[in-house]
Amino acid sequence: MRLRIPVDRTCVEMFVDDGRYAHSSEVFPYLVDDRLALFAAGGTAVFRNTVIREFTV
């Protein structure tokens, strides 16, 4: 499975297998939240070939 997950200040989008499935979510993080966490709920996951890019405006 290939995931692309753009994260903005108040929006998280997820594209599975180059857009075959897509999901958007509006989020309101706490002001002290300044990190990203990858995890699996209710099971296990292996994250391979993970690339994290930070874009500045």
C-alpha cells in the first residue's frame, strides 16, 4: 500500500495508492503540538521508505 499524507496546520489528507482512495480531515491541534507520530491502532504496522518533507511558506 502506498500512502501520501499531506499535513497542514488544520488539515490532514490521506491518499491511498496514488489517489484510488482519499480522505480529508479538519483538525485542531493543541498549540504545544509540534511533532508528528506514526502508529497503528489495534494492530501492527511496518513503515518502509518513509520520507518526511517540511515545506516553508
